[in-house]
Amino acid sequence: MSILNLALKTTGHCLNLYARISPKKAGAAGLNLFCLPFSKKLKTHQRDFLLPARYKTLDFKGKRIQIYRWGQGSRTALFVHGWASHSFRWKNYFESLIENDYTVYAFDAPSHGMSQGRMPTLPMYSEIIHIIVQDIGGLQGIIGHSFGGYAIINWLNNHPQQKDFKAIIMAAPGEVEDFMTMYKEKLGLSKHASQKIDQEFESRIQKKPADFSALRLASDFNYPCLIIHDEGDRDTDYRYSEKLNRVWKGSQLMLTKGLGHRLKSHEVIRSVIDFLK
């Protein structure tokens, strides 16, 4: 057994014992661990790129959220990064869009990059997107990767957009419940401990994990969207994107091979730029 698997099983064993002694606290501890992003610190070259682009900060529930802006184009786009990432991951996209008359915005999610906070949730992420869009004054396009793409779907469901709006969803998960199940299995949690975590989730979020289904949320969408996923993605199943393409009216599906979850390639960047144009 690897050191990582041993650490996971040990953590799970502790949570199982804790659930017997203090069920509610164990549920809270288990959910907190699930929501912890383990984001990496910014490297020097990443910080050097982001610092000059600091546009403003958003005070979100007492925590500072960093927003960035590049370019002075006539059209606007917002980029939303994924879990344990930050805005630097979009660097090559920014440079290409600026050349195509775009002003581009991005922000670091709570506890990511230069933003404060801890344990971001899907509703929290979606709410921040809405506040930033309102501040910008509307968008022509929004691009999200992984958890960021899922947050966009949740935001679009809560706040339908104008007709000329375009979305690009990259490597997004399909069901929050799937991640909860995988998390519990990796830790080897007992049925009792799992139930307490579910109860804490419902108490804190006011919804069940099963309520967060990308397919259900997008079933009434009817504006242009480019869905991108790699068939070899080990983090999120590309078949969810195939299903999402079927229910999202006006969407296009682009499947890649050999790029994995990160989807780093000039081909993908070119496809994103062309779709927005």
C-alpha cells in the first residue's frame, strides 16, 4: 500500500471512530475535508504574470476575492478555473483573445491563488461568478474548466443569460454525488460516517448532493455552448459531456485524445477563440 493510500485509510478510520463518539462533529469534519482544495502556492513566474493584472478585489462574506483584467477590447469574456488551480492556467487564452479585440477577466476562487477564504462550495463559486458578471456589466463569453465549468452551469441555471451569450465548458464533472461517493470509498468510510457527512452537506448547503446534476441543470439551456472533453480524462468522465451535449440545446461537443484532464494544447485554444469569434 502506498503512503497516500495508507494516509487516506488512516484518515477514514479516524472519521469512522469519530462518528461513533461525536456524530455531528464527525460529519462536519468529513465535509470540511471533502471541501478542502489543497491548492498550490503561486510560483514566482505565475505571480509576476498575475500581479500587474490585478483589477479589483471583491469582499465576499468577509474574505478578499482577487479579480484580474487584461486588454481593452470591445467584447468581454470571463474565465473560471477549476479545483486546486488559479487564474494563471488561462495565460495563453488571454494573450490570444486580447489580439481578437477582447477584454478578459478572471478571478481566483476562495482559498485559491491570491484570494482568501477556505473550503469553497459550488453555490459559493456560482454566487461569486454572478457578482463579478454584474460588476463587469455583462459578458459575451464565459469559459470554465473542470469544477469551474460545473460552477458556470449552476450559475447559468440560476441566472439565464442574454441571447448573444456563449459558454465554453471544459472537462466538467457531471454529478456532485459521484465525487462524494468516490471520496467516501477512497477513505473507506462506514455507512454511519457517510450518513453524517451527507446530513452535514444538506444542513450547510440546504440541498442534497443528488440535487447538483449538470444534466438536470442544463436541460432547459438554449444558447451556444462548446463542450470540450478528453476521452482519456481520468478525473472526470467524458461520457458526462456527451450526455450534456444531448440535453443542452445549441451546444457543440469537441472530444480530444491524449490531452487528459488539463486539455493543454494549441488546438483547444484555437477552438475556443474561433467559437467565441
